[in-house]
Amino acid sequence: MKKISALLLVLLPLIAFSQNNFKVIDSVLSVYDQGVVPGVSVSIAKNGKVLYSRNVGYADIEANKKIDDKTLFCMASVSKQFTAACIVMLEQQGKLSLEDKLSKYFPDFPEYANTISIVHLLNHTSGIKDYLALSMLRGHDNKDYTNEMVEDMLRVQELDFEPGSTFSYSNSGYWFLVRIIEKVSGKSIIDFAQENIFRPLKMKNTQYTYDPYSVKHMSRGYVETDEGYEVEPQKEYLIAGAGVVSSAQDMQKWLFEMHTQKKFGTAFWNRMLNEEFYDLGNNNFSTKGLFTGDYYGVKRIQHGGDVDGFHTVVECFPEQGVTVAIFTNNDNVSVYEFNKPALSSLLNLKYKKEVKKEVVQAEEPPIFDPVSETDLKQYEGDYGSDLGLFFNVSVKDGVLYVIQKWDGGGYPVVQTGTNKFKIDGDPIFFEFIDINNGTANLLKVNQEDGEYVFERDYQLPDFDDYLGEYYSKVLNVNYEFYIEDGLLVFRPQGVDEVHVATIKEKDKATSPWGGLSFVRDSEGFITGFLLSHERARNIEFVKVPVTE
């Protein structure tokens, strides 16, 4: 297990900030204004007047170019509100209706297209599986997909639920919407949005694009690796749930229009925000590429965006006239860490800042009876868990040793309490529990990332039944299941990356790609399984017979 330093979260006193005092967000941003690192752009306005604007870090490290007011970022899913706006504008022009069925525009799709309306696509209630999840489950990079490939893949899928019955975020819905806009308008989404949204609002630095890095003033999106920061490719062959690039300053023009409703009118914005929405509960709603709800008791309209290398969020607080745009080209940075400090003064919030501070762990006073070598014997043995990790505990020359069986690493541990030990100099703690008849049955390990329990003489499940090859017709992919380092793992054929399938109970497993439910025939032999990702449920795989 990874050794990590002890960290203490120190909560600073609550501070009430005066109106328009931005010292808090300045303090948070200053961390990213040191060294040559990707950065952050923040813009805060009230009633259309920018009250705070700051850019920190680099837009392009290789070109030695820092972020400025003209710097563009990939909006990722923030783009969805513009796609939704195009649809509402076409409805106002009398060219479509939000009640139109999907089958009107995709007549060759299965019967379920007759049950899905445009408003279902807008609000993520269509039941259509997310093509990004499907491409991942196939072991593919979605950036390589064309419109034809997405259409062919979606045509053979079944719905995850009855349209309108529940919410499930789906980029597939917005892929359909872009295609509908282009079919109805006779123009590309790039041209239609430019003519009807960006140009009227004088958003000169905002556009849809297939190739973000070809656009002037565009920042590079960075992912940190062991070798440093690497540029994440962004070029795609289609536009679906993303596609817009913009600057924080440009985005304020859209947010100001959302607040004033002067250019597009109240009817447009009422359709966007207040009609045909889906109730998510707790006074939160999904409506046409946006989410509305309460933020510390204040009404908020917002949407965030995430793609490798970029994270974004835009917000409008209509009752206060406050609008916010926060963008970063650093994949390791969450834009939401700037959210509350940015708004603390304007919304009269109290901000509690968390500071990570390294401390030296003090040794506990010896208020226990030291364990003799004979008593240490009660801890000896092998301990394991369903994670596939095993420890061996032994006594040598009166010292208790813990050996990591997965890599052979070992270390002596010192006693800190009754049945409690730790690695000297490291904040990793061991406690032996459930001691019966002079034998410990459980080993509890605590370190900063959590607590883990290991069982004496633990045996991994018999994985033999699950081994083999499985085929999914709707994904057109084969999965291989095999044992690696004592764990049941799987991967799509031809893909190097493997995923662990952790058996929690008979024929039920969890994995990074979702839950797996294995199916047996009347004779008890496994015939396949169902894979359920949160955005693509109940995908059937059939076991491929072994041929001699």
C-alpha cells in the first residue's frame, strides 16, 4: 500500500467579507500564479459590469504564453446550453416543436424513437444510452468517432428506461439535437449558432469548432504526468455535447443576456428556463442544457463542463444580477474550488477555507503494557481481502513484521496501544481485532486514503466459472476474463488496459465500468452477463463457446 504523509485539515475561523471584497478569491488564485503551470481564468460581474477579472498561469506552456482576457478554453458540456438555445430558436421560427418525436428526424430508428420527444433529449430524460459510455465500453477513443459511427451504434441499442420517467445525463441526446438543428435549418451548427447567438451578442471570440487548437487565442489543455504537463488532444470528427470554445469575458455577454433577456426576449428565456423542465428533487431542475436550483439559499442557473485538459463552469444568480465564469486548462484543477470564495462577498456568504498543513505525528504515551514475544504470536498469519491484497505477519527477534505479499515489501511495526501498531515514521496504522483463543482474526489498516479490513486466511473466490470470452452484439466487442495476480480481470480484446471485477457475492461483481451480473443456465453453467454502467445499462454479453 502506498505510504503517504500525514495531513491535517485546519479550519480557519469564519470571516464575513464586505461587499465587492475579492481578497478571498485572490488568495486562492495566487497558488496557481507561481511557476510555469496551466492556469485559471475567472470573471465575476454584476448587472453586466465586470467587478473582478483575473487570469493566472499559462495558456500555452510550450509557447511561453500566459492566460489573458482573450484566451479561449474548451467549454465542454457548457456548450449544451447553446445547442439547446438553437433548438428553442428554431421552434420560435416555426420550424420545429419541442414535442416533435425523434422518429420525425430519424425515421429508420427503432420503434422507441416514436416515444422520445425533443424535450426529452434536451432534459436528459430520453433513456438513450450515452455514446461516450458506449465507446468507452468498446475500448475506443470517442474522439475517433464520426457521425455515421455514432448513428450506427445508437440504432442497435435499447432504452435504459421509459422516456420522461427519470433523469440520466446523456451526450447522445445532444448528438441528436445537433443533427436536428442541421437538418431543419439547412446549416451547420457552427454557422447557425454564429448567426443567431454569438454574432447578435457580439461574442466575437466564441464559436463551435471541430478542432479547438486551430482557433486563434486558444489555450492548450494539460494533463499532468510523471514527465510533466502534456497537451491533451481535442480534435474531433463530430459535435455533440461539447464543441464550443470561448473566453471568460465573452461568456459574460451570454450570461448578462440570460439575466436581462433584452436581445432574445422573455419568451425565449421563459422557454429555456421555466417550461418543460424535469424536476430532479430538492428544488433542483434540469432544463435545456442548464440546471437551476438553490445555492446556499440563492437561486442559481448553471452548468459545468469537463473534458480531459479543461474544466469550466458558468453561473447566473438572477435575483442578485451576479454572473460568474470560471475556466481552467489544468486537468488537475477543479473549478468548483474557486466557486464559493469567488462569490463570498457578492452573495454575503461566509467562507470557510481548508488549509492542508503537514504535521509531525506525536508518539502516543506508553499507557499500555508492551506485548511480549510470546503474545506477539497471536498476530502471526496471513490476512487478505477481496481487493486481492494480502499481508503476512510474523515475529522475529521480538519484533512484529508486516510483509506485503503483492510486492514483497516488508517493515517492522512498533506498538502504539493495545493490539495497535504503526510503521515507524509513517502514518500507516495496524490494529488486530476479533481476538479469540489467542488468535487475531482480523487486521484493520488505516492510512490517509481510508480504512481497510483484512481477514485471517482469506481465500479469494473461485473464479474458474467466470473465465473465458464473452461477446456483446450491441457493442460488437469481445471481453476476455482471466486471472492476473490473483484477481479476476477483464478487458476488451485488443486493448491493453485491464479492469478488476470484484466479486461481492455469487455471480455479482463491481468494476470501474459498472456492475456485472452473471447469468447461469438450468445446469448451473454461466452463459453470459449483463453490464450496467450508470449511463448505459443492461448491456448483454454472451459467453463464447470454447473450441478445440
